Amino acid sequence: MSDQEAQRPDAAPRRRRGAAESLGQIVLVFETLIVFLAGLVVFGLKVLPEGVADWWGIVAGAIMAVLMLATCGVLRYRWGIVVGWALQVALALAAFLVPAILLVALVFGAMWGYATIKGASLDRRNAQLMREAESANGE
């Protein structure tokens, strides 16, 4: 128990986060910066279609970054993981504008896949170990 928790005995205990949630949040937070920078690249290279102002690249990068940060807060739900996958696909689609973004999308997509799949596996294993420990204690 931390010093702050000891000082506030009426404080509710913190919610236990699973491995999939924690790992997914780590990936999305790092990816947020990269996505915003990718928006700056789209702006700087002026690769948007004719008739679309170049500054929309910055706006799109900022919107994607905010969506990724917002998704970090809902990863405890199954639909939050699905939203994360949709964001990975949206990033990959940006490769039509700047092909180098495909490399970024593949790297972060692989990290997202590992975080969600392996994290869920770890969560299942930890739940099984908790059930075994409770049954061994006679509870």
C-alpha cells in the first residue's frame, strides 16, 4: 500500500488492469506521436488530392492521435480492442498517400497484434491461476 492510500482509508481500491489493456495502451500512446508526425509528413509533401487543402493532413493526423488516446481509455472493453484494430487499418490506408507510412503501419500493427493477442492469453492464464489458488485455499 502506498503512502497516499494509507492516508486515505476511504479511497476505493484501484481497478486491476489486464495485460491486454496495459500492453495495448503502451502501443497506442507511442503510436499517437508517430501518427501526428505522419500527418505533418502528409502536409509537408503536399500529397493530398487536388482540391483538398494541404493542412487537412495535419488535421487528419491530429484526429487520429486523439482517437488513439481516447481508445486507451476503453481498452478494458472488447469493443475497445476492435476500435484499436480499426485505427490500425486506418493508418495502413494512409499508405495510399505516402507509401512509407505502410512501414509504420506494419510495425505498429504487429506490435498491436502482439499486445492484444498475447495480452489476452496472459489474462486467461492469470485468471486460471487465480481460480486454482482460490480452490486450493478452500474459498
